[in-house]
Amino acid sequence: MNEGKDLQVGTDITMSGDTWRFAQAAQNFDEHIAQSVPYCHEQRAYIASLARFFLHEGALAYELGVSTGRTALAVLSRVQGRTLRYVGIDLEPEMVSQARANLAEEKRFSAVAGDVLSFPYEPSALVISYYTLQFLPPAQRPGLLHRLCECLEPGGALVLYEKTLGADARVQDAFAQIYHEFKAAQGLSPEAILNKERALQGVARPWTLEENRAELQRAGFDAVEIIYRAYNFAGFLALKGNRA
């Protein structure tokens, strides 16, 4: 049992075994993500390239779970000449402070501490969720996806990246093994890898690829494209219809 115990998950990050809260993690968070998410830098660059098609002049963009602002920085650097607003939302005030510091020179960016489930979204052109929804209770995700679709303007988009489950047990077993090999190759110890799995038990509850697609379609998105797939990670581009 892990209740009440602190778990070392690598990169000088300690996580509580019962609440999944980072303890003074913002300073080392980016390095930890690089060790835990394959091709994270390339993923952010790809998201930034896609964002150009939706962030028109005067657009509003939201990022759910902005963490330290690295995705926001990648996106805004690709649309430097456009006047727009990019709002990052995070539950952790420590992450909000770090994001503000990392984008202190970017006047189009703001970060707020808040709950993505109850946030008062305004009409927007783009919503980005980079490995965030998997930490919400599954019963609450469909309602949030519906709200996000409703808040998007006609022709707007949701970019959703999630850790996923294999639809077949044999595939899931292969995913798990090669993912652990990836993390070990990044310098994480076997203890840190196991502790991370323990800390995530009952907290991160991913869906399969098809479950994610089906929920996006049920939420009202007209088109859902798989834009990224590696290991047990996937990215989706969900488009709202062009009519109001």
C-alpha cells in the first residue's frame, strides 16, 4: 500500500502515494517530462505547426494543464506576428507561477490557477490539452469534451494528446514493456519507474484509442483525426463544424 508515502519518481521529484500532487516539482518538471514522454519536443513542435491553421488574428486559445508553459511557448513562437490571446489553465499555483516566469516577455500569454472542469470558457478558436484529461475521472471527461466543443467557434479545433491503452491485452503488454525500456534509457532507475506506476494507480485512467475517438465524436466534433501515435501515447485533432 502507498497511502501517505512519498515516492521518488526520478529527476529529484517526489510524489505523494495517495494524492498525485507534485512536491516542489515545477523546477524539475520539464526534465522529468523529457524522460517520461517519448518525443515530447517533437510533439510540441507539431502542435505549434497545427496551431497556425486555427489561430487567426484576434483568436483566443486555451491550454488545459499548462504546467510550465513549454507548449504555449512553442505555439506562440510560430505565430509571432498575430494579435491573439493564449490562456493557460492549471490546478497547481506553482505551475502557473513557473509558466508566467517562462513566458514573462510574451504579452499575449496569461496563466490562471483553476479547474478545467468548471472554468468559464469564452468562445475560442483552439483548445490544447497535452496529457491532461487522463488525470480526470472518466465519468467527468465526456461533459468537459462537450463543453469544449460548445465553446469553440465554428471551424475551431481541439488538439488532444493522451496516454492510451491497447485495445488488445497483448498489444498493451508490448506497449508497457517498450515504454519502460524507453524510460530506463533516459536514465530513470527501475525504482523510479516502479514508483511512478504506483503513484499513478487509480489516478491516471487512460482510454483506448477508439474510446477517445468515440467520446470526441459524441461530444459533437465533426471530424476526428489521429495525428500522433508512438508507444502508448496518441494525439488527436478534433474539428468543430463550420456552421454555428
